[in-house]
Amino acid sequence: MSRGRFNFHFLTHEFMNTLYLFDGTLETFISIIPVLWAISEPSDRLLSQSEYTPGIFEKTVYLDERSSADLPVKNNSIPKEVINAVVYAFSSGIVEPVEKTPQYLNYIKNNGIDAMSHLAEPSVSVIFKAARKTSSEAHKLKGILRFRKLGNILYGPYFSKCFVLPILAEHFKHRLPNESWILHDTERKTGVFYNGKTVHQAFFSPRELFEINNEYEKAGVEDRFETLWKKYFDTIAIEYRKNPKLQRAFMPKQYWRFIPEVAKRVL
């Protein structure tokens, strides 16, 4: 009995999963969602190039903003809820939801929009939890983010674990439509500027950050309304009913630096 030669070429092509690579930016991630929706298989993965480690039975495909040009699929053929879920999950800053995005899109496409609630499916569970983390932090910051007036512009610095800048920008564009304001993500050293009509991305040099911080601190001292508010906050507090643990649950300490009435406790 003769022994046939093992067809390694067949194994590596017929049974290889696909690892999609991209540059790791939110802009590129959003642009390749239609591509992944159209071609992803159940075991495919997505990683930023910086996270890439070569595998044996995995072929790599690089995706960028131009990858969807030849595909018939369009963004409007993908349910908006699905797009929001994967974008929010990406914004959590966790690697695993990004990695499982192709599997998630393939599962939802094959099982329908109701499959977004199938938490027993690993990819759905991972995306759901990461998206909820981003949504929860954005919700908190919508309520506790404070602006100070620097000249004719409202300046709102904040700290966040998730990248919630686009969510906050959209919120305050409708909340303060007639004002000029800046949202500053101090963790990522980026922000957006709204001139009363359109939102533009803003980047800050070390010199600009130094000058803005000085103006911010000065404005806090000189603002009579802020001083009055802090006195009011301290005055109405009932000493024996103070509950620091409960306060931290509703307003985590990581955000206190930019909340006038409690900032002094972390400075």
C-alpha cells in the first residue's frame, strides 16, 4: 500500500482563518465595517497592526478606508444598531471586542437583528459588555461634565477611560447649539471645537495645554457663580448624612478633578 503525500497546501488554504489588520484608528474602523459585514466568516478576527502576532493557520488581509470601494454593500444595508454596537465596543479601548468584530457581524447577518440579544454567543456577549461600558461612561459625563468660560469660549475638560469624545460632541452640539465650546479629552490629549455651526477636531501642543490650564485655573478662582455654587454645595450638606461611598458610586473619583465642588479633595 503506497502512502499518499499529505497535501499541506490544501490544509493551509481550505482551513485557514482570516485575520484582518487595520491601522487601529476609529475612522478606519468605521470605514471597514461594510467590508467585514460582507465577507467575514465565523472564525475570522480583526486586530490593529500594532497588536499583530503571526499565526500558522491564519492568512492576513490588510484593510483601510479604500477597501470598501469595490464592494456592493453600503453602510445603509447594515442595521444602525449594529454599527453603533461595534463602534461603541471599539471605543471601550479593550482589544477583545475589536478582535471579535468579524465574528459578531457574521453572526448578526446570518441570524438577524434579534441576535444582538443572544448573550450566550461569545462574540455577542463581548461586544455587548464593551459597548455598554462606553455608553455608561458617556452617560455619566453628559451629566457631570462642567464648562468654564475662557474669554468667549466655554471650555470643558474631562477624563474618561473610554473614547467618548464623538458621543459627547454630538450631545453638546444639540444641548448648547448657540455657544462656542471646546471639549478636551485630557487622557488622549485631543478634543473638538464647536463654533456655533460645525464641530472640528482639535489637537493641543504642550505649550497650548500649559496656557489653557493656567487660564482654566484662573477662571475658576475669578468666576463668582462658581464660587457661589461651591459655597452652596458645602452649606447644604448635612454632616451626619454624608455617605462618601455612595457618592463615589454615583460620581466616581476619577472624574472629580474637573468638578468644582469636589475638585479640592483630589488636588
